[in-house]
Amino acid sequence: MTPCLNAVATLTETLQSVRLQRYANVEHVVVDGGSRDGSVEILEAAEGIRYVSEPDRGLSHAMNKGIAMATGEVIGWLNADDRYLPSALHTVGQALAEHPEAAWVTGYCPIIDGQGCEIRKPVTAYKNALLRHWSFPLYLTHNFVSAPATFVRRETYAEVGPFDERYRISMDYDLWLRIARGRPPLVLRRPLANFRMAEGTLSMTGFERQFREHAENARTHGEGHSLAVAANAVISNAIILMYRGLRLARRLRAT
């Protein structure tokens, strides 16, 4: 499932990363929010996808719409600027077949820049270490599950969904927390996808709102874990300050 809005610079690479999986039973649904930059023309020419292009109410609405369109047993979320790594879908399919009790599965997700080069390797290593020690209280402290490397059984979505449209950026953390209470993820210790961080992406332009929403997500779902919820508030504020500092430093260097 790929939500898309004016992603002409990266959309072709994203679509290609799905086609190159060579997975026998994959359905790729793209929900475009009414792009005007050439993205729709890419979708019209693409093979092996189903798509709709029309205005929507934001990312959560697009995701809910796409999941309603999908017919598969497992749902993956791949943004239009992210990409799957080779054999990711085969790895996930095999893992879920071997672990029928698992409601969802996640793996490692290296960060890339606008040119597709890996960046922020210490951040990735930190998140990978947390994944290896996953627990619900630990996850309440901050979101270290990467959406492009996460796959959920459709029946689980039906039980705990849909995405909450109140959240503009951290709707994934909200949903993962709903799933996670009583359902630990199956953690695959290998990279499954790349998450792109570049100027103009939602994760960069909306980071302050994202981490405010993270703190709210933790408060909503953190009953019985007050220390973890408090830690989330501290960590979220610290990350906001760090990002502000990085932006200020870039502006100073530019001048």
C-alpha cells in the first residue's frame, strides 16, 4: 500500500522496488491524493499496480482508503519516497508462514538521503538495538518501529484499525501501539526497506508535530506504564530541540 502526493522524484524507484521483489502473490495499491507534478502519469504508465487519484483528507485517510481497496492477507506500507530491499517480501512471507501466531512483523530499515545514499547510521544502529530488546513499555518511550519495514496481517487491521485521522504524521505509532498491547511483533534481524529523509519530506517538515503526536500516542495507550509515558514526553521534547539545533546550524553554515 503506497500513499502518494507529488512524489515524481522518487515514485518510479518506489514502484520498481516492489516489482523487483519477484514475489508471486503481491498486490500493489497506490492511493494518490491528486498530484499535479507528473506522478499520475507515472502511475498510468506503470505495470502491476492498482491506483486511484483523487483529493483526500491526509495520510491517514489515504491509508484507510488503500487498505479498503486491498485484498491481500498481509498489508505493508511503503511511502512514495521509500523502497523495499531485495527479497524483503519473500522474507516476510516466509516468516509469517512459519509463525502463524504473529499478528505483525517488523525489521531493520536503514535511512537514506535524497540521492539514495545511507545516512544516520548511528540512529539506525540505535533503533535496531531497541528492536532486538522489544517490549511494550520500552516501545512506549518512543517509536523505533519503521513503517516501511512493518507488515500486519489484514485480520489484525480489521480488529484494531482504522488509522486515526486526528494524527497527521504519527498515525503509524498510534496504530502499532494498539496492535502491540498483548501482541509483540515478530522482529526480523535484517534490513527490509529504506526510509528516506530529505528536505521536503513529511518527516523533515513536520517533525515538531510528529513528536508532539508521539507523546500524545503514549499517553493514550500507556495505561499502567506511567514512567514510560513520562520518558516519551522527555525524549520527544529532546528530539524536537535537537532538530531545531540542527536546522539552526545548517542556516548558520549557509550564511
